[in-house]
Amino acid sequence: MASYIAQNINRIRMNIPSCVKIIAISKTKTVPQIREAFQSGQICFGENRIRELFEKNKQFPEAEWQFIGHLQTNKVKYIASFVQMIQSVDSFRVLEEINRQASKYKRIIDCLLQIHIAREETKSGLSEQETIDLLEHNAWQTLKHIRICGLMGMASFTDDEAVIRNEFRGLANFFQRIRRDYFADYPSFCEISMGMSDDYPIAVEEGATMIRIGSLIFGEREKIIKQQ
């Protein structure tokens, strides 16, 4: 009988097109939990803490690891030898550092530009104009050890589905514009990462090619109660 985690993954897969990739968000999850997911056929995992990602890669080097959190340039060196994709690039400076570190391993690291689409100012990401400014400055084309594969965005934390749908639709429309204007000759520019456990069905309807799922796979994060 399939495990609880395997059942959850299979349930999600049955509800999305086969072309949509599930990124299992495994931050704070244990090695046995990740093993259950991996044994069910889930290959791709996402982490937002460098140390945790580094340690888990040692346990599961055959998995495809992606970094999804805010990335400081001085931390890139710890993951450059193995990370498959960095979803959260929010500046040219970060792209440059990823390129520099990847060159040491003669690798090309796939990257997504994180676009700020939510109402919350606390969320990271480039504005549409900042993205255009970055791409207009053709220096990114000289970076031979990174590959810009698409865009990533996080919707507002709200129960208003109309707001969420509008933000996802806006990201998908911006993706089409950017692909037309800057990546027409780059078939690898094909990814829209949007949607998490609470809103992934809307994201898929609006064109997501990647969804980032944590709690619907592994269960709600356990609350840590500090004993006085």
C-alpha cells in the first residue's frame, strides 16, 4: 500500500496536466519523509535554506534540487556544484555570482527571474520594469554558465481567488511579453513557476509549468511549542 506521502503526490498528479512539474518543498522535512516522496517517483525537491539544502543533497545526490528562497551572493558557492535550478534570482548581481561559481565546476545552472506580483511588499522579486532594465542591459547574455529559463512569482496571501488569479494571469502575460521581446531564440525560456499548496489549481489554469507544493505532500508543518 502506498504511503501517506505517496498518496498525496499521486492525488496531485491526477489533478494536473502531465506537462506541469511538481517541486516538492521539503524545507524542515526529515530524511525519511523525503525518502518516501523519492521512492514514490518524486524527483524534484525545493529548499530555501542553504545549509539544509547542502545536507539533504548529500543524503539524496540523485534527486534534482532547486533553491527557492532569497539567495545571498555569499551563499551561492555552497550549492553551485549540484543545484539544478535557482528559482529566486532577483538581481543581475546574483546572476553574476551564480555564473562565477558555476564556472568553477564547468556547469550551467538554470535560473528563473523572480517577479514581485503580490500585494505584500515583504515578498522579494523584481518589478516588471526592473526585469526589463536587466534584460535590456545585454550583459546577461555574456554569462555562459547560467541559463535563464523563465519567471517565478508568489501570489498574495489572501482568500480572494480573484486577486490570486489576476496576479497569476499578470505573470503569465508578462512571461509571454518577455519571451517575445528577449528570448524568441531561446527555446529553454519556457518555465512559469507559480502556485503553491493553497492556490496551485488556479496557477495551473493560468499557465503554470511548475508548481511548488509543500504541505499538501508532507502535511502541515509541526508547531514547535517552547516549554517554559
